[in-house]
Amino acid sequence: MRLVLDEMHAPSVAASLVEQGWDVEAVAASRDLRGMSDEDLLSWAARDERAVVTENIVDFARIAADWVAEGRVHQGLVFTNPKRFNRATIAYPGNLIGALREFLADPPALGSSAVWWL
């Protein structure tokens, strides 16, 4: 499974996972992806066969529902809880790195347009 981390997540999360052998991009570390709309990010991720990791549940859930209605598919959404992965705490980003490492090491059943929660 390949991932792209939405802009709110630290690029160090992706860097750490890449060092561990996973294929993870960070929006915040890419000039081409930074500032991209959520719709465009999901389109880019679908073309690049990546699931989007985001805590922007409201917008991505709406976009994903629109895609389903239109018959479009994406590689998946991994929703993160801002209370569990609070960027203002000392535990972040280590706690997100650990959770994503576990997720990648033993991913749930794959399917087009799947949604997972961390």
C-alpha cells in the first residue's frame, strides 16, 4: 500500500516511514502538492495509486461520497483523529509514525474507495 499524507501531517512522518521501506509521500514536503485542493489531491492520489491520510474527515468524506455517486474510485482514505494524533503534543509525530507503520505492516482488506480509521 502506498500513502500520501495530507498537508496537516508533518513531513517527518513520511520521511521516517520511507526510511523504514514504505512508499509514503508528504504533501507538505512537495512543491507540486502543497496548496492543492482536497478534490485535486484525491485525484492525484488515485492516479498515483495512493491512499490519502488525513484528519479532514468532513471534506474528504463528502468528496468520496460524490465520487461513489459518479462511479469514480480512489485508492482509499485513512482518517486520523486529531485527539489521538494531536500535533501540539510531544507524542506527535512518533505516535502517528507507529500507527501508520502498524497499518502498513498489516493492512486491512483492500478494496477500491475503502475508508479506514486510525
